[in-house]
Amino acid sequence: MSNEPVLSAAAPTFAFGARLAASPAFKELFRDGMGLVEETAAYLDGAGREESKGLERGAALAYATESMRLTTRLMQLASWLLLQRAVNEGELTQEQAAQEKSKVRLSSVGAPTPSATLVELPQSLQDLVAKAMRLQERVVHMDRLLFGSLEAPLEQASPLAGQMDRLAAAFGRR
């Protein structure tokens, strides 16, 4: 007889998702995410407001657009992080969090800002955008580990691909 443990169908399974969500890695991700939300809010309400006043009209429009995109991205990421924290604290089950997660769009704010637009913006805003994109990558990675695949890939095909598909379909080539 062997001394090795025998796995049976009745043996409990390893709850990877629950362990990952309660791990130090998640706690660090949560701390980083909430810290970035606070840092961004402080910047946009303070120094960013002053920096935006000195921008030319086109750059000021890009600043307004990018700050809205940044805020949207961070609110979606914060929502995801808060859902996972609620699971960790026993306020929600993983299944309930998965249902609520359907309201959070991790990939819909994922399109990176064209670098030609970013270079017109104050360096502080550029840095916050870069941090938010990195945070999004980390959250998407953890989301995939916890829930499987994401609703849509972060990197989209060429912006023209959808138009080309529609033209092909319209002319009977699909």
C-alpha cells in the first residue's frame, strides 16, 4: 500500500478564486487601485484644473476628453475591486459578484489614447493615464483568473475591421 493520499470524488475542491481574491496580491491591487482613484481625483480637482487653463483650445478639448475617459476607466476598475472586496468580507458570494460584475465593463474603456493626443497633455495627466492602463491590465488579468474569459478582448482589431466586415456583408461577400 502506498502512503500517498488518494483523491476521491467526495474530496473538497480547492477554491482558487476565493483564495486569489483574499490573497496579498489582491490586497495590493485593491490598495493600488483605490490609491490611484484618490490621486487622480486630487490631481483633476487641483493641479490638473490649473494646468488645463494654460492649454490651447485643441489640447484643452483633448484634456477634457481624456480626463473623462480616465475617470470612467477608474470608476469601472474601482467597482470591480469593491465587488471582490465584498466577496472577501463575506458580504457577497462569488456567484453574486459574478452577476454584479456583468454591470462592470473592464474592456469597454480599454482602448488606449492615441499617443499624438497624449503628448499634447500635461505630463501629470499622461502619467495618470499610464498608471490607469497598467491597473486595468492587472485587474483584467485577475478577472480572467477568477471568472474565466472577459466579455471582450482588451486589444481590438483595427478600427476599420468592423467597417470592412459590414461592407463585405452588404455586398454578399460574407
